[in-house]
Amino acid sequence: MTATPDGHDEAMMRRALDLARRAASLGEVPVGAVVYETDSGRVLGEAFNRREQDRDPSAHAEFLAIREACRAVSDWRLNHCSLAVTLEPCPMCAGLIVNARVGRVVYGTDDPKAGAVRTLYALLNDDRLNHACAVVPGVLAEESAGLLRAFFRSLREK
Amino acid sequence: MTATPDGHDEAMMRRALDLARRAASLGEVPVGAVVYETDSGRVLGEAFNRREQDRDPSAHAEFLAIREACRAVSDWRLNHCSLAVTLEPCPMCAGLIVNARVGRVVYGTDDPKAGAVRTLYALLNDDRLNHACAVVPGVLAEESAGLLRAFFRSLREK
């Protein structure tokens, strides 16, 4: 189910892009994520990718933001929330989105290597799983893709 | 790629079953998991499902065990390790197994509702992703399935 951006989505994506820039400044692949209440826009969790710093294969931006939001509401269910993330989630993160019952997912650029929302898999819209959510792809996609391109170009030039 | 049980696999699955029983005693869905060095059998991480207690949608047994193992070796890569888990991993956990480059996965019973190793998806053997691993399904499967059946029966009788 593909939807269009709603009230808070673009502002939240700009916040996620700022987080992605902080990741890049620390030498991490630049991805940022924000979890917010869909109606109010209140932020419950936000993070950037910290895999290298934390030496933790689960430390993707959206994964950390969702866990922080669950702590904020003392529940593992986030049906009333939206997630804005600059890059299409991988299978691990899409699986967490299903497990946490996140209501909506707004994302920036597609991930041809591991995208599990519509590129390699469509995990968020599989009738066999026990949750499906609205998906808004392509929000500020060029800004997100530009950050990733610049990051990998700078790695190659080192 | 399906393989057969190796030296330490059955002992590790018995340990994972003991962990699953501890989960059940706390009212959690009984799933247990152990991460061990494939050659030596040295245990690097072990856990049982703690989703309700932790109010954390990522607190599946194998997820916690893998993160513990990464902390033990100070690395996000576990190519030299095997994971024994009593239930077929879900998409989130299979995604983490790929992201953490776990070398081998030994599991007990198939999960018809969310299994992402061979039931609904085959995430551990997808050439498009950047890691594939050996899979040993069905190890002590009846014991694992029996624990799950007894747990859900006791819930219905409450």
C-alpha cells in the first residue's frame, strides 16, 4: 500500500537527513531515522547509523530509533507512529517494523543492494505476516542519495 | 544450502532448549538461542525470548544472543560462528544473521507464521544479498515444537 506524504513527513525527513549528516561526520554510512506520533508529530525516537562505532550489526538508524521509541512508550507496539528514514530499510529493519507494528514508513532513496520494502522484497506488505503498513517512498530522495554518493566517493578517494 | 548437524550442534540445541524452558517459566514464548564458535564450540552468546519483559520488539532469543556474541568479540562479524535456535528465525532475525555474517544456522522447528529461512522466505540464501550461510534445519525439532505447543495450550486454558 503506497501513500503520499502527510503533514509531518517532510519535516521529519529533513530531521532524519540532519542525523544522516552526523553519521557521515563520524565515518558511518549516512543514514538517519526519526519515529514520531503520526497525528501529533511528537518525536519518540531518533538515531543515525552507528554500526562501526558500536560494533553492532543491528545498529542501523531506524533500528535504534524504533527501540528508543518503544522505551519512550513502554510498549513494543507502535501502531500510532510513523518512521521517517533516509534509506529504504533492509530485511532486518523491515522485519523489526513488522514486529513493532509501526503504522507508516516514509523513506528517502531506494536501496538496490538490500531494500526490503519494494526493491528486493516487499516485507511491509505481505498478507502472510501479521502486520502491514502504509509506505511513502521517495521523500527527499535526491538529498539522501546525494549524501550516500558523497560518502562512498570520499571513501574511495582515501 | 542445507547441511547436516556437525560436532557441537546437538549439544548447543539442547542448551538452547533449556533456555527456551526458562522463557516459558517467565510467560514468554519459549524460544532459546546459543551462538558458538563453529570449530571449538566455545559459547559467545546465549539468550531466551524476552519481548514482553523488555517491552522490546527486537528481544527475540537469537537477536539477543547474536548481539551478545558481537560484544564478546568486539566485532559485528561472526563468520566463524554458528547459531543454534529452537525456532526458525523471522525476517528481522534472518536479516540480522545476514548483517552479522553468521557462518551457520542450526534450527529446530519450522515457523509457518513468520519463518524466513525456508518457510515464507529464504533470506539466508539469496544471491542478491551480501552474505549467505549454511542452514541445518530440524535439529531436535519435535522437542522445540512440543515446548511451543504446551505453552500456547496453557495460555488458552487460562
